[in-house]
Amino acid sequence: MPSKEAEELRGLSIEELLERLREVKREQFLEEMKFKVGASEKPHLRKALRRTRARILTILRERGVKL
């Protein structure tokens, strides 16, 4: 059964998915830097962002978008 997040992402246009991908990459980078210096208050967020990024990339590839 697909997650609610995956269903929500599938409803977005390609442009919206690309924008969301940029946002997730930025969040992922910032969270990784916080983790490296020991300032991360939400260690579970790293895994969630990694999975969200993978979901977005999967949907884009299913639609035939080359990155």
C-alpha cells in the first residue's frame, strides 16, 4: 500500500516535483551538517529526507524525466 506521502507526490506536476526535490536536497544537506557537528535534534529526519528524495526521483523516472 503506497504511503500518503507517495500518493501526494504523484499528484504533483513535473515542475512541482523538481522544486520539491531541490527543497529536499537543501534540507538534507543542512540536516547532514547539523548531524556532523552534533547539533541535530532530529536524527530520524535524515532517514525520512533520504526516503522522500528517493520517492521523488522514482516518480520522475517513471514519468520519463532524465536528470
